[in-house]
Amino acid sequence: MKTLRTLEQTRRSRERGWLMADLIVAIAILAVAMLPLAFSLAQEMQILRSSYWRGAAMAIVDGEMEILVAGEWQALADGTSVYVARGVASTNLPTGRFELTKTGKHLRLEWQPELRKGIGAVVREVTVK
């Protein structure tokens, strides 16, 4: 009597053990496959963020340059000065500064980030007629 029931229990416990081992191996394979995907997703997010920042900086610099060319440049003195951007979108940029250089009728507006997070300076130059 003992042998039939014990053999059945032993067989089931072995099957459960192999099923557990198989499950652990499957989870390990899944984890190894997901790690590179997680790292590539994080890298892609950083690339998208820096592309957004660069696009926002370009839009702000272009808009401010249009304002300057429309007539605001006449009120400015020659030389280099810190420029205050009026756009609300500048709050979305990482910390940095806008710099305006005026030499006669030549204007150069530049946004320079404090830390290089995948973006460089955004520069627009124009000679007013």
C-alpha cells in the first residue's frame, strides 16, 4: 500500500521540481533578452530628449532673430551682451544662456547650453540691410 501512493507522490514531486527548474530557466532567458532592450530604450529616450531641446532652441533663436531684424536691432549697442529670450518655450530648455553680438549691421544670436547633453550651441547670424 505504501509503495503505490509513495511512488505516485515521488513522481509528482519530481515533475513539479522539473517544472520549477524549467520556469526558472525561462525567466532567466527572458531577463537576458530584455536587458539590451531596456538599455536601448533608455538611450533612445536621451536622443529624443536632446533632439527636442535642440529643436526648441532653434525655434526660439529663429523667432528672436526675426524680432531683432524687424527693427529691434537699432535699439541695441554694439558688442556682446546677454540676451533675454521672450519665448515661453525657453523654460523647456536645459540651463544655458542666450548671447547677442552686434557689430554694425551684423547680428549673431547664440544659445549655449551649460552642460553638453547631446546638444551644442544654436547660432543664427544675419546682416541687416
